[in-house]
Amino acid sequence: MASHSFAKEYRTFFYNLKRFGFSLSKQEIKQIIITTVLIGFVWSFNKWGGDTFNFLEGLKNFGLGILLAFICVIFNQVGQRIVAVYYGYDPVFEFGSVGLMIALVVTFASRGFLIFFLPGAINIRHLTASRLGEFRYYTNDWEWAKAGFMGPFLNVVLLLILAPFKSNPIVINLMILTLLFAIYSLIPLPGNVGLYLFYPHIYFWTFTVVLVIVTSAIAFFLSPIIALIAGTLFGAAAMYWHYAKVDQRL
């Protein structure tokens, strides 16, 4: 009878994905709830009846904002978690507390006309058994960057999926919110995905920013496939231009 190896089981991708990737701690659940509620509040701030306050309409829009924010958070998280687990890490969501406080200040100051927030990021912790034999045993910044990339990228994927149905007012609002998620998450500030892209490979950050902006802009008018191809090409061109410009200075 073959002996059972816990370490072997522990190192499998699907075991780690179930045990760590898609298993949320109470703290993570709490922070995801806070994030979605605050972003829903920011999104619905000026949707309480316009000049005439309407509590029921505002409450409905607030609830819709929370739902849309939750969908955006899920898409932002799933890709990051899968890639992080693939490289042998335990992904942990940490909300951007400062970014959310700034979001509230901007919302009140602009009376809801400016929608701004920092959606937080995945922090990764290496799994001892899963990274045995790795050249860089502890946290690898480049692998962290690739996991972080999946956050805004999957938000763009959601936008592309929704693009054929943009005539629906709820769908167009979800498209706009997921676009904001993708763009704001790329801001290179502490507690934000953009920092983990910007720090290890600034050219990869440039590629991602252009990919997100170009793909999303074109998706509102042309087919999703054309939008993704154009975004990828423009992103690659921007990355090459940035690299060449820096290389010339050196």
C-alpha cells in the first residue's frame, strides 16, 4: 500500500486553489463587503432623485451600485488569485483604506459628479511546500506583477463580454464601473495593484495601462475581438516606445 504524502497533495494547483485561492478569511470577507458598499455609495451618490430627493429611488440605486461593485470586485480578484496560486502563493485581499477614504472626500466635494476610488489589491504569501525547488524561493516581484495584471485584465474581459449588450442601461453602467476598476487599480500607489506592476517592470505597467484604455475605448464602438487586438497591439507599441525612450537616455 502506497504511503500518503501530504506534502505532495499540498503542492497541487487545484488543492491550493480550493484551500487558499478561493477560500476567504473573515477579514477578507469583511474588507470586500466594506469595499463594495463604499464603492456602491460613491457610484450612487447623485442618483437619489436629482433636484427632488427620492429615498426609494436612491435606495434602489444604492443597492444596484453595491451589486455592480461586487461583480467588478469578483472579476478583479479571480484572475489574481488563480495566477498567484499557480506560482505557489496564498493570495490575501487587502482593501485600500486610504484610497476609499479619499473616494468619500472626492465624492462629497464634487457632489457625486466625480467617481473615484482605489479598489485595493492582492497581497501574496509564499506557500512553503508549494515553492520548494523554486529559483527564487520567497516572494518574486515579477510573479506578483503577473498576478496583479490579471485584476485589470479580467475587468476588461468583463467589459468585452458585456459590450454586445450595451444598449441595456444596467449593462452600460456595469461597463463604465468595471472600466473605472481597471483604470484606478493601475494607479501605482501603496495598497493598489498598480504599484506591484510599476515597481518590478515599469514597461509592463505601460503595456497594461495602454491595453486597458485602448481596448475599453474601442469596445464601446466596435467588436470585442477588434478591441482586444487593437489594445494588445497599441500596448505592445507603447511598451516598446517607452523602453526605447529610456534606452536612448542611457
